[in-house]
Amino acid sequence: MSASTCAESWTPAKDLHTLTDLIDAGTVTPVLDSTYPLGQVPDAIRHLKSGLPAGKIAITILGSTT
């Protein structure tokens, strides 16, 4: 497969689908460092900029079920 053919067949949606499959299969496990409520976004950004997070930082929104 040539480089141009490979580039033409790639789409972000295909990557997202592949990543979803890997997560569903348990091959890849996302790491969540911490969660912050929406009102504490400045604290979350400070934590992110500190370089200390050992995973992703999530912002929760009131009424969210996830």
C-alpha cells in the first residue's frame, strides 16, 4: 500500500472506532487521575499544569450520571 493510499483511507472516525473496540475488549484501560466539579475548573487546570496527574482529569457537570 502506498503512502498516498494509506493517507486517503485514514479517517479520525476509524481511529475512534478502533480505540473503542480496544477499550471494550479490555486491551486498553483509560486511567482517570481525578474529577472536579464544573465550579472547580481553575483548580483542575492548576492540577493539570502542575505536571502531577497520573491520568486524565475529568470535569463533572451537575446532574451528570457518568
